[in-house]
Amino acid sequence: MIVIDSSFLVGWHNQRDVHHEAARRAMGRFMAGEWGRGLLLEYVFLEVVTVLLARRGLEVARSVARLLLEAEELEFVPCSDFFLESLETFRNQVGTALSFADSAIVTVARARAQSLVATFDHGFRGLPGITVIPA
């Protein structure tokens, strides 16, 4: 399993994004099953839909929201299940400035996804026990 970050999804869904081509290549590997099923955190879903609404408009945001929730390759992860653990990750970080949503991603990646995270966010690079895809 692999946790999917909003930067990865926005890069893939927004052809104008600077990471679109890299996201397209990595998405092909994901769809081929290279990393197993994707975990879509509730917080990430909120970020993706909000960013796409701002950058691409309501129709694109609605379409992507539906696509994400219906995708058989993704498992939706309610964040309340990991809230207290994510809070600890957020509180205990040293030398980083992870948002709360990113702290939740790290928590879930370590607990359920062999520490794999699909992201373009440089804040995840160098975190102990986290492997960033694409490398």
C-alpha cells in the first residue's frame, strides 16, 4: 500500500501543474500495481478538491471528487481513526514543519503503507522511515 498525497493527485489531474509529467509516469506505475492499493486520507481528499476548485473550477473539482471516491484502486481513510496518533507526530516533529495533514500522512504511511508516500512535497524527503515516490 501507498499513501497518496495531494501534491501527487493535483499534479496528475492538473495538466498545467509543474509536476504533471512526473505524476503521469508515476500514476502509470501505481495503476500497474507496483505499490499496491492507494490510501486516500480524508484530509488529502479535502486538500485536492479545494485546490482544484481554486485552480481549475467547480466542474473539475466535482469530477475529480467523484473519481477519487469511486476509484477501486483507492481506499478512503477517515482521519478521525488516526487523529491522536497524527497529533503526536505533529507535536513531536523536530527539524521539520509538517502541516497537520502531512503529519497524518506520515502516521498512516508508517502504520499501514510500508512507509510509502506518493508526493512531490519536499517536506517528506529525509523523514526517518518514509520512502517518497516518485524518487
